[in-house]
Amino acid sequence: MKNNFNIGFITTPLSMVLVTLQSNQLFQIIQIILTCITLLITAVYSLWKWYKEAAKDKKLDAEELKELGNIVDNLNKDINKVEKSIEETKK
């Protein structure tokens, strides 16, 4: 199964850069909230799509579990980027 919903993985780092460039703290908070919502939608969609594809044969094989691991790794990287951006806005 190929993950075709890569737009969230592109927009999250881009929005984190925009948050750090934002001068008004209120707008930074709004931007972070919107980024978290986008990240959540991306995560739910990716996991739903994986589950839908994996449940077709009602068996989990090694390749499907590897794909799930890749999805989780990508989400973890994006969450770390959000955390780093939040720390930078606190400074």
C-alpha cells in the first residue's frame, strides 16, 4: 500500500517554519493549533487508509506491519518538529 496523502507531511514542517517567523504571539498560538489539527487529520487518515487496506484479507503480514511502522515513524518526526517549534516560540 502506497501512502498517497503526503501533503500533511509537507505542510507540517512548512507551517512550523512560518510559526517561528511569526512576530505576534497570538498568531503563533493560532498557527500551532492549526498545525496540530492538520497533523491529527493526517495521522487519522493515514492510519484509516492503512487499516482499510490491511483488513481486506483479514490477516496482517510483515509488509503491512512494516508500512504501519513507517507511518508511525513519519508521524513521530512531525510531532517532534511541532514540539521543537513550540519550544522555539517560548523563547
